[in-house]
Amino acid sequence: MIFLLGLLCSIWGEPVRGFNFTEDLRFNFTEDLRQLTVGNSSVYIATEENLYQLSHDLTLIYSLTQRGILKSGDQPDKEEFYRDPMKKAWNTTFRVNVLLPFVKNDTLISCGVTGNKLCGFCEVLDLENINKLVYSEHIQVGPQRSSSGSVSFLVDVKKNSGQTETYILTAIKNHRDKTEEDRCGTDLKTINLHNTNQNQSGEIFSWSDQSGDKPGIQTEADVDFVDGFQINSTVYLFSNVASGGETNKVRLIWLQAETSKSDTLKSLRGATLSSSGGEGSRLLASSVVPGGQQVLWSGVFSVDEGGENTELLLFDISPDLSREMNKDPDFYTSVNKPNNPSVRLLNPKVVLLKQNLMSSVLAVRLNNWMVFFIGTADGQLIKLSVDRKYQPSCPQILLRTSGDNKVFPKLQLDPVDQKHLYVPFKNQVQRVPVSNCRTYQNVKDCLSAQDPFCVWCVSEKSCSFKDDCRGSERLSIPDESKQEIVSHRFLKDSTGEMKIIIQSHLTIEKKVQSNFTCDFSTTSTQLCKKQEPKPQYPQCTCILNDPFPPDELDVTIKIKLGSTDLIEQLKMINCSSIHGQPSFHLCQRCIRAGCGWRQNSCSWASDAVSDDGVCANIEFGMNFSEPEIFSVSPSVVSFYGRNQAVLSGRNLRDVTRVRIKTDLDCDPKESPVWNNSGFSLLFHLPEVETTGVVKVCVLLPDESCHGNVEVVYLSSPVCTNIVPSSSWRSGNRRVSLTGTHLDLVEGIAHSHTTQEVVFTTNSSCQPNSFQTLVYETPAAENGRSSSSAVFLKVANRSLECPEKMTYYPDPEFTSFTAVSTGQKSLIFIQKKADDLEMALAELSVWGIKDEKQYPCIVKSKENGDKTETIICEIQGSQNDDFTHVKINYGKETINLQILSLFHKVLLILRLVLIPCVVAELFELYLLRMSLSELNDK
């Protein structure tokens, strides 16, 4: 079984510096990604054909081929794997399904399969240099086929002696409808524990216990594992389970990693996770929230069969140790499955985000904030900050790719600086900062971003990460999400005095709190007659001079926080001037102005409510006919939006604007309307940061918004190829442009002209697949040869295609001749050779005789160094006395005269003599062979 055991022996591979490294910190590879893992000093990537070791900034250090040769081993029916450094004689590939940095042992464990039988193979490599092999063995650890649906990680089991042993836990995908038999004779269970070193009982990679038994957890159900990890002595495993024809359910397993392998596996307890999708929901990705008294865990669930509608849920998964062990409806360690045991149901604490196509998640904790990094199947990386009351702030886009590049499920945090993520794609890994603090240029922008990673560094006068601001005062956001870092309230106290109260929502050091002042000013009058009580962080109060200004007044407030000045502008308004029929929208306008709501009116009164939650239950009585929305066309657009969208409905006459908002109601956008007929209107669907579903409603003059129609924002169109990529100068060559999301394209443009290009979409194209647009090229400018950039027009954007259109001179047809052959006539058209590579279908030909046209079907083309001959056929014609031919390409028509008699004879001789010459040469060859045989005799 063991064929190689050497201490740090060198295997094939050389250090390489700077390969595929670019300024935006990404590493590209041509093969598909299989595994990604991050250690304290290196990043390790296993693809279909190579294993890479990179620095944390994604500079390649070592690469190792996974191609090699299987040779017969010492034991019957055993084969041994040897790498082929030249990749010439290889007959197999080592496909890695398990890749684990074993940091305390300074090794990298790599396990997978080789050969057509998919038999197991494992290597232990030096963690600092993957070209140094520590140990290898043909043994099955992890799945035999794809690693999708299986998980593996290191588990520490504390023995009774107090010693800790580290094992590899493998949870292997199980499907009852397996069509391929196991030809390698493995007897692994669904969940197993493997040794990690030779000193453990049974030696390295063995899954036997000290007794010699091979303990494991098994199942009869269809199981796809999604994630697993260990916190203290508890192991957590998450899976999708379908058993007995039932719909999918999401299962959680707890194990207590204590005493031995057998005791650890027998400590099995389980629960079922509930989501809003009910039965049939699937878990797509997961991440534990580190730290905290509760064990909080986040999961991306698909709530429909297609997997497009996804939601991010937060659960408390603290283990329930009161339940009986090894009594689970789906998983068991004994020979006999437990009979209908009960199972605990866990409900989510909160739905954090609803967003289409979420595919991965990673959670981190910063003080009392949780931050979730969410990858999507259409190539976005979203950051969502959640406060201690589980209130999410507005999502931020950290990364947006073109072409629907799916973010793979395992996002990973840099374990050293903890300021960067490793984002895996099919053929690429990117290193992305967790925050862009430096992009905020002033204190207000820095803190208004509500980013827990960012603080305002007073001495540097810059926005930065907290640990980058040392020995300086720092301003940061509090533990609760606030829409504003400074808020205000107008009120009248019991003495009749009018006040402005300013409240700061920041976290600052105590020495800064003692140096807190506010200065109120206007351009015309002295606003405050006094500040009382004296400013005390976080509040200051201005008692207004009499009389109160009759009109709205612009007020500037300069807040001093230590040596930092914070400038706020607000509009002071007489609260009683906000009046009208009570409505939700009038109430919101009142609260947002800094007033309070009392007895169905806007008020200065100190007992008036200043929380906009009071507005929720107000009945709306309006002076307008309530608008209804029937449809928005188009209802699917790219994140660049769409110009001149059409909204249809009724009672639209009083509509002033269209509002577009997300589920979290973050940054709602509004568009003016025009061409309003009362039944339809035009508006622009604005550009948005992220893909997903938005809600559309229409605004009336009283700011009320009506209707709730969905519009879907997708990734931007991407063009990948143009065929053919050349055109003749006169234009109108029919070309096909392929790419994704081309159904969202509004127009095609060429850089050399403003001429509008008409195109059609391939009727067979489907969303999320490659599509084709067909159009005719515009003419070249001034008839000159040139290259022209091709752009896709999407809303107000022009997206350049990677391939340019090259213009060549129009094809030059020089002459033709006609030859009669039985019941048909052949026409041979001479054309100068060029770079256009004209297809036969691009030509239409007619023979002309006695002013009558005969269609000539183009059959073939012969290419020469300087000329090309196009051959077409006229059926039912026995004559060769055609005087002209008419040739059409694009929108050009060429008329050619017939060849002279001399040229016609030459062409006939060419067609007749070529077979004769070939026959004569063959006869000479046979004669020469006969003479050679006679001479030999």
C-alpha cells in the first residue's frame, strides 16, 4: 500500500516569480479550480492539472504538475503514481478533492483520485515548499469523484489523558442512484475520521480506531454536504438531505470531539434548519460568525427549485447537549437505523438579505458588528454590515465582474492581515480588500459609510482601518446602525421656548468627549440666544431667538469633536407649515424635517413622537385617484438601466416621478416622467450598483408612492466574439456577435461612424447562456481601409467589444467563363485573392443571356496565391453562351463580361488536362518501379 516514504525528498517543480500577477491582485489559470485553501504564509490552489503555491499577494512561488504515470506496483492489482515533469508521457491526472494545511505539523495534506478507476491517492507536502514530498500513499481519503457535495477539515479530539489528536474528518456525498460501482474496494462510511501522522494507531490516513474497528457515520438518504467546522470541542456539519422520496431538508449535525474516534462519531446529535422557502429549500453556502456567547451561523438558502431566489439567514446553532446521542432520522453509527426518532427544528433569528443568485458567504465580527461578504452567481461581491440588534445597513458592492462569473462557495479571509478576501472563480482567484476606507476623503463621508472596518484617524486626517491608526484620536460608528451620524430635532418646551437639539451618533474616546462644542450660524440672523444646557457629548441645544423666522432657514452647525470639525447643514422649518390631510407620507415628511407627530398633525410639542414608526398605522386619505401599475417594459434590464422604459396602468395622470427601491429601501432612486397619457408614461430605469429585483412605484404630488411592480436587474451584456471580424469597405456585411445577456442590448455602434446599426437577436437564445446578435456592418469612412471598435449600447453606456472590425477593400471580380456540362451549365468567376474570407452564402450570382437572368447556385471556391475561382451551377441549361453575370454581396452589385475565346480555351484545357497529367505521371511512376525491380534482379 505504501510505495514512497521520504523525508523532504524533492519532486518536480521549480520556483517561479511573478507569474500571472497583476496590480489588481488576481491569479489566473486555464484549468478549472478544484480546491482553494489559505495558510499563514501561502495560498494553495489545486486545479484540474496543477497545484500552485502563492504568496498572500497572489505571486506564484511554486507550481506542481498533477499529471503523471500509473505503473504496476509491488502488490497485485495495485498501481503507483509518478509525476511526469515534461507532461509528454502522462496517462493519468491526480485530481485533488481534499487540500488541508496542517499548520502545527508544517505540512500540506493533499488527497484525491488517480486513473480510470478513480482510486485514492494522498500526498503530504512541505507547507513552505510544495515541491518537497514528505510522504505519499495510495489510499482513499474523501470522495472518489467530484469534491462537490463533500467536505473535509481537520478536527482536534481531546483524549482522556489530556493529549490532543488531530484527525481528518471527511463527510462524503451520498447518492442512492449511483450508476458506477466502486472498483477500488474502499469501505469508507459517509462520515469518517482519518489519521494525520504515522504515530497514531493504524498509522497515517487510517480510519481505524484503537480497537481495529473502522467507525463511521452512515446514511440511507441522498446527502450533499455543504460545510463543516469545529468550535472548541464541538464539530458542526451541514448538509442537504432527501430521504424516502421526501423533499430536501437542511440538516445540522453536532459531534463532541472527545476521547476517541468512535466516541466522537457516536456523540451524534442533529437538528433540521427551517427557512422561509419551507420544504424543498436548499443550503448553498454557509459561514459561522466568529466570537460571541452564542454560536451564530449564517446560511445562503435557495427558496425555489431553480436556485435563483436566495436569502441569507442567521441562526443560533449552539449545541443542544440535552438530547439523546446517536438518535437521528438520517444519520447513524449502529448497524440498525433508529426507528422514527424525533428531531429538533431550528428557526432563523432573522432574514438578513434577500438577493437573487447568492452563492457564497463569509462572516467576520468587529466588536458588536457582524460583517457578511456575499458572493453571487453573476459575479458580484457584496458586503453587508449588521449591528448588534441584527439590523442590516445598506449593502455595498466590493466587486462586480462582467460575464456572469460565478463566485464559488468558499470565500476565505487572509489569516494574517484580516483585511483581504480571497474570492474564487472558475479560472481565477482574486484578492479583494474588505473595505476601501482610503476612498473616503473627509470625516463625514468616512463615518456616514457605516463601515465597521473604517475609523477617522484624527492625526492623519484620513479614513483608515482601526489598527492602521495608532497613537491618535479615532472617531468611529457606534454599535447600532444609524442612517445619519448627526440628527436634529425641533421642539417647544413647557416654557414656550423653541429649541434645536443636535444629537451625535459616534463612538469617541473620553478625552474627546470633554472637548465637545456646537456652533450654530445662519447667513442673516443670530439664531441662538443661548445654548442651554451646556454642550455635553453627544448632545447640544440651541434656544432660538424670538420671533421664529417666517420662512425656511438654512442653518450651518459646526460640531467640534476634539481637534476634528464636523460641518452639518440643515433646513430649519416651521413644523406647523407641514400640514395637509394626515397620511403616512405627510407623517414621514414631518419626522424627517426634525419635527414630531402628534394628534394627526406635525408639531413642535415636546410630547410629539419623533420616531417614524408612528407613521405606519396612519390611514391614507387622498385627493387624487389612486394610480395602478399594470406593467413596466422592459422588466428585465442590465445594472446600467434602460432609457425610455414604458410604464402602463391607469389613473397615472397625476404621477410626477417613478421611484425604484430595493428590499432594504436603501438609496431609492427617482426618475422624472414624460409623455404621460394617464394610461402610460415614459421614464428612465436608472443605473444601480447591484443586480437583483427592485420594486417600482409611482409618486404623486403629496409624495405618496403607489404600486409595487418588480423589475429585474441583471449583469451587463458582454460580447465575446464577432464572426467574421472583417468587412468590405462598402459595408452591409452580415456578421454575428456572440456573448451573454445580449437581449439587453439597445444598439450597436462602430467607432468610425454615427450611422445607426440595425440588429436582430437570435431567436433561440436563452438568458444566462451565450446569445447571438446579427447585424450588417456600416460602410468604412471615406472608403479607407481601417479598423473600427465595436460597442454595445446599453442605456447611457457604450461597452467595447474585445475584437475590432477590420475593413478591407471590396472584393474585386475580374472575369468569368461558362461551360456546358450535360443538363447544367457551370460558371467560373475569377476574383483577386484578399483577406475577406468570403463565405459562399455571402454571394448571389445570376447568369444573363438575351437580357434574361438565370440563378446560379454557388457550389465551391478554389483558393490560389493571387486569385480565387468561384464556381456556380445553373440547372436545366445546356448553353454556355451567357454574355454577363450579375454578382451581389452586401448591397453591392457587380456586372461582369464573359471571357474572350482565348481565356475560355485556357480554362477548358486546365479542367481537361489536369486529370490527364495526373494519369501520365502515375504511369511514369509505375514504369520506374518496374525498371528498378529488373535492375535488382
